[in-house]
Amino acid sequence: MDFEFIKKEKNEIEFVVTKEDSSFFDLVINIASQKREVEFASLKREDNLEDKFYVYLKTKDTPAKDTLLTCINEAEENLKNIISNLEKTLPNSK
């Protein structure tokens, strides 16, 4: 996974992600969109055949970096909970 920052300001972050599937960042953007401090959050793809997409986050008053990191941590916790629940409910394959 490669990152290239386009914009790094207090209330605004935009970066390009290459060589990675966008699924995790779709979850991050979904979580960010539900936060009060977020003014706008999006994931944009120019071409579905390329492994390249853009992540954009704009906050009202809080630092965009802090909000982005919080959303990433929440997404990670959500995925860990899903894995844990699946491990409990799926039968053992012995």
C-alpha cells in the first residue's frame, strides 16, 4: 500500500492510496460520515480498473488528522469484533 498526500491542512486531508483494495477505507469513510465533527468525507475512484483511489476528509473544528486516525481505529475494532463473532458462531472444521 502506498500513500501520497495531496493536501495536509488542519481541517482537511486528501491522499491517494495505490496498490490496495478500497474496502477498508470504504468502512473508514462510512464511520467518518457519521461523526458530528466531519463536514465532508469521501472516497473517489477515477477508474474501477485501477488499484488507485482518493480519500478526502474535511472537519469543522477538530484536526482532520485526529479524526481520521480515530475513524481508522474504530474501523479496525469493528473488523476485530466481526472476526471474533464469526469465530464463536462458525463450527470447528475438524
